[in-house]
Amino acid sequence: MAEKKKKKIIPKKYDIKRQNPDDRIKNFNEVAFAYSPEDAVREAHRCLMCKRPKCIEGCPVGIDIPNFIRLIKEEKFIEAAKDIKKYNALPAICGRVCPQEDQCEKYCVLDKKYEPVAIGRLEKFVADWERDHSEIEMPELPKPSGKAAAVVGSGPAGLTVASELRRFGHDVTIFEALHKAGGVLVYGIPEFRLPKKILQAEVDYVQKLGATLEVNHVIGRIATIDELMKNGYEAIFIGTGAGLPFFMNIPGENSNGVYSANEFLTRSNLMKGFSFPEYDTPIIKGKNVCVVGAGNTAMDSARTAKRLGAENSYILYRRSEAEMPARIEEIHHAKEEGIIFNLLTAPVEIISTNDGWVKGLRCIKMELGEPDSSGRRRPVPIKGSEYNMDMDVVIMAVSQSPNPLIQSTTPELQVTKWGTLVVNDETMQTTKNGVYAGGDIVTGGATVILAMGAGKIAAKSIDQFLRSLD
């Protein structure tokens, strides 16, 4: 009997083309391009089609990853996109901004010896292919249930809940405080990582499913949660994110030229401050810009500052590179673009001119001590290591928390000491009957896909709750 021929494994992912760093720091166009059809098929053939695929376990929304990859192998790109959308209404977004290296790809069996299958790149490819090559088909929806739910916030959690509830047959209205839908996807993530036309196409898809979108609606101000429930919404989902920035309370932090990362990115991404005065919102384009923090938001801020014309754009982080929370790909792109990393360094004072404008930053060197409660080694100041840096813009990207407006107008909602909502992790129900929550308003600042995973859990729970009312 002939011996079964073993499959030859390609050790590395097929790479993608990117804009040249010298070119891309002068524009806001997307940095990473999609696979060609040929490369997508080649990459799909790296998948071993495991009988018990661990990659699915690593996906917060439970995509049947081997099945959509199999369809790519067969060059059924539209079918692959449709298959993903059974589980995820926003594949073009997830394929671009989700940390696959810490989720699905982390569990790929190839990662034990080689590079994992490029699941994120393949997801991006089929989502873009469907949008560019066909009329997007809508799934068949069930008979209307006669039940109505309100979704507060149109970020990744809110959009997921809305799409899932429509698939269950419920009426859904999304209330968004800003004039554009998308939440952190529209105000927090730059064009060079997530083009706004891609985001808009995903929002349009949720609306085509039948969800109603109401923008410029600040819930807690124009209507409370209780008032929404009195107006016919039998269940509410709160997904308003964590848009309230933290500052460090160091001297000089109130100087002109100090931004929170949220304000800086909102001015650029949503209000198009990079095109002032063509658009009405100004933004300070500093020569020397320092971003304090090392998460994805910090990388986005430093890279945006570079594109706005900064000669020197710095990342200041009190730990080492090994502890940086940003995606490896974002750190790599930042380095390619000339972002300067000052690690094991912390700011102690912002130095300003007599008329209150930033002119410098006083820093202190750090060393790593024993691990703290997070498991990371605690940064310890090195006595006598202070030094000054010339600076005209400082951006704080250290953390953020939920806006307290909804919590303060809904007394039954229990909150943690960090201002996040208390929920049942298995159902996402809050301490108020009929009210659910998910995403950053529960976890604090986290990832897009984790917010979507919470949204799927909440939608299933809301569906059960609404049907129980009968």
C-alpha cells in the first residue's frame, strides 16, 4: 500500500504589499494593501484543515475559520465572505484592526513551529473582494417578532448587537451621540489603518439589515434609559465605550499644546483637522511631538503626528518594549515611519512658556523592578536621572474610562470603582432588568473584536429576554 504523501508546509505567511514608509508619512492612505487573489489562494493552502481547529476557540465571535479558508482555496471568494458574515457583520474592519496574533492566529497549529496562517489578511481579502466585485446580498430575515430594542452607541459592540438582533427578527434603533456612526472606529482609528469608506460600508450593511440609525442623540441628555423603555423599547443595550481620557496630574498638564489622545485623534479622524481650514476644526501641528503611552492609541497618535508634519514624533513609555501593549504590526509600522521610542522613561513635568504654551518635557529614566498585580515588572524611577526634551505638543495616551452620563442618570446601574458597568459575564445583563451592556463601557479600553464578542453574547441574551416577555 502506497505511503500517504505528507503535505509540504510553507513556513512563512505570504507577505502583503505596503506603502513605502517615506511615501506614507506624507499621506493618510491605507498602509497595508490586500492580498492578490493568487496570494490569497496560496496562503489559504497553508491551512492544515485541522479536525479540531483551535483557531475557532481563539475567535471571540466564533467564526468557522477553516470553512471560509476552504472556500478561498476553491476560489469561492464571495461565498467565503458570506460564510464569515454568519458570525461577524464587520469582517472588513476586523481583518484590518483586530489583534489576530493574540487570538485566532495564536491558536493555529502551525504557530508551534512556523508562522500561523494569515487569518486576518484572508478575512480582509474576502470582505474587500465581496464589496468590490458584487452586490452585497442580504441574508433572509425571520418574520418580525413585534419586539423593539434600543442600542446606545454605534461602535463595534453596538453594531454587532444591532445586526444580530435584526437576524433574530427584532426591531432595532441605534442611538449615536456623534454625527457619524462607528464610535471608536470613526473617531479613534486613523484613515491609514481603517479607511472611513470601509467603515461606512459596514455601517450601511447593518442599516440594510433593517436597523434604524439616529445620530446626534446623546442618551442621558435628550432621553434617559428609563425614558427609552417607557417609549416602547423593551430591552436596551449600552455600548458607549470608554471615551473619557485619563491624565497624569503632573505639573504643566494644563498647558496649551497638551492633548488627550482621544481629542487629538478625534480632531484628525472625525473632524478632519489635518485639512484645516478646508474643514473647521484646527489641530496643532507640532515640530516636536511626544505621545505618552504605548498602546495602539499611542501608536495611532504618534503616526498621525508624523503625517501632520512633525519632524520628531516620540513614544514615551515607562516600561520596555516587551511590555508594550500595542500590536506588534503597529509597533513595526511606527518604527518604519521613523517614530522615536524613548523606553523606560516617564514624564514628570510639562514645561511651558510665559504665555502658557508647551515648550518642553522633563523626564526621568526608569528601571524594571518586581512584577506588579498585572504580572508585568513594575517601573521604578532612577534617582537623579531627570533630563529635559524640547517639545511643543504632548499627547496623553495612558488610559481612558467610560463617560459617566448614562450611569449618573440611571441609578439602578451598578458601576465599578473604575466607572465601568457591572454585568453578568455570561449574559451581559446589567444590574437593571432589561438593560445589557458590553464593550469598553464594561471592560475599559480593549479591542474591537472583544467588544464584538460581548455584543454577540448580549444579543443572544436580549433575544431570549424579549421572547420571554410573551
